[in-house]
Amino acid sequence: MTWNAYYRGDGVVRKGTRLPQPPPWRTFPRRSAAQVFEPPEGLIDAVNAALVLRRPLLITGGPGTGKSTVIEQVAEELELGPVLRWHVTSRSTLSDALYRYDALGRIHAHRLQQEKARAGGGEAGEDDIAAFLHLGQLGTALLPSPQPRALLIDEIDKADLDLPGDLLDVLERGEYRIEELLREGQDAAQVRMWDSEEKHPVERGHVQCTEFPFIVMTSNGEQELPAPFLRRCVRFSMPTPTSSLVREVVRRHLELDVPATGPMAELVDDFVRRVAAGESVAVDQLLGTLHLLNGDGGRDLDGAERNRLVGLLMKDLSSA
């Protein structure tokens, strides 16, 4: 088998072609990375401090350093249930993370009910606002529960400047209100949660957590966060990768021992050097490259082909 055994760009149909097994982290349904993640020194203390103090844990570090994997391991070890994930962008708002109200959908449904009633000579059905409410990731995490839910707020530094400030009051009080229910004076409503079709009762439009969720927020350090926000977090910075640390990551993820010398060792050392120089390259880029180079096709590559493949997969993430 050679590297170009699958797609050759010649338009010839190759019946019965079967791709090789995917990398362990690209199998679906996705496997948890909890079993292969090795917490760096100091992270266990930071996690336990956040758990005991009921404070969010803010983890800063470069891409692919395992920031978002931490919460998977904690949730699995402590049986906190499926991790809720809020991926923050510049358009993210606190209101969307708490709940969403489909006003247009409600208007449309009401019109359909009226048309059916007129056509059948009957009465329009009941207009239930709860059917058009859907809790967001943060809103679901703050529901009353016997144990904390795990919530990942990913890349908080990509948020609009106002979002960290907007989060302060909610995270301090552990509560929020659904204004639409309050406005209509609905005493009780069954509202759908973020991660399932299950519904949770909400009384008088008020949600108050009984166990503060375990929240991990990640940051790539692209934007400074306000001091009042940082004061309410337990903070941890992922260490800069070293050759020994990267070799251990490779061993855990690929079950592959990087020798002291040779092409694999050079690739690892070059990765560490680039990170130290300030380039934006991620560990998962390195893992993918090593996976390909040590597969059946990768072993047959000559030096020029290997260099071309490394150049393709190990590009600086800050460049196009």
C-alpha cells in the first residue's frame, strides 16, 4: 500500500475500496478522552479548588493542549452526567445561553390553529408558551438537581466584550428568570432542556440552582478578561509543551513510543521548538501527522513525500 492508494485524481472508479481504521479520536460516536488525558502539574489542585469553592475554572492555553478535555475527565470520574457545551463566538449572548423563545413559531402555530378551527367550526386549541421555550446550555446547567451538572464554556475570550460582565450576576446568584413566563403570569411550565427532549418544571418563571454546576471556561489568551470576572474564577494556565510531555501524550493517544532519534523524534522536537517560538500549532495536528506517517501508507513515503505531508498538516494556525 502507498500513500496515494485511495484517491488518485484520475477519475477511475475503484470498486471495493475500503478506508483504514480512523484515529482513535475520530471514531463516532465520539470516544471520551478521559482515559488518555494526563493532567499537568497543578491542574488537579485547581479542579478541586473550583469544586469545593463552587467557582468556575478558567483554563488558559494554546490550541490542542487539552483544555476542553479536563471537564470530560472530571464529569466521568465524579459521575456528573453528559457535559453541556457552549461554544462561544463573537455573536454569543447570555440570553441565548439561558433560554430561547421562538416567538415567530408561536405566532405561526397560533394562526394555524385558528385556521383549522374556522375550517372545522370548532375552537382554537390552547396556546402554551412553554412549547416555544427551549433552555440553553447555561440555563440547563442551573436547573435544580441533586448533583452539579458539568458545563464547558469554550473559548470565552472570543466573546463580545460585554459577555463576561453579563455572566457575573448569573454565576454569582446561580439563578435567572424567564421573562416571557413572568409576563404571561404562568405559575408552572414544563420547559425542554438543552441536551434532551426531557422537560423540567419551572415555577413562576424562576430558575434557581440547588447545586452550582462545575463550569470549565477555556481561553486561548486572545483577549484580556475583566478583573471582576477573573476574581470570581479559579485560574490555571496549561504549561508550555516539552519534549517529554509531548512524548507522553503521543504514547497515551497513539500507543506509540517516540524513539530518542529519527524522523518521529525530529517531528516532536520541531513541534516543541515552534511552540516555544510563539507559533500557533496544536498537539492534535502533531498526533494526526504521526498517525499518518506511521500507518501502512506513511511508512512507504520517501523523504520528499514525508516533508510535503508534514508541511500540509503542521501549518501555523494563525495563517490562512
